[in-house]
Amino acid sequence: MSAFAGVAALAIGAAAAVAALLTLAVTRRPALAMSVLLDLLLAAGLLRLTGAPGWGSITAVAGLVGLRQVLAAHPSRAQENRAL
């Protein structure tokens, strides 16, 4: 992985935590905050894959995708997403 991609992935990961906390503070909706967090962590994970990806990175990104899918399929989330 290039140095730029590593730093960018780290910055996006840190921004994910800040954005999720701000979303939770403003909206008081934990499901929305989790969605913001997972989306940005997925972006950071995909950016990490631009270098020489190892099985650990691939597994982490696949786990994030799976977690996003499971949470999006949850019945209470489906109703909340329609309200957006």
C-alpha cells in the first residue's frame, strides 16, 4: 500500500468515528449513526485494498460488507430507512 493510501485510510477511519458520534449527538438515532460509521469504515477498508492486499484486509472488508447487509436487512432498520 502506498504511504498516501495508508494515511488516507487512517484519516477516513478517524473521520468515521467523529461523524458517527456527531450523527448520534444530533439525531439521537443509533441506527443512523451506525450506518454512517460502517459506510465510512468500508470506504477506509476499500482504500487499504489499493495496495498489496493481504488476507487480513480482505477478511476485514468482507466482514464490514456482511455486517452492513445484516444491519440493513433488520426489520426495524428497514422501516427507519424508508423514513429517510
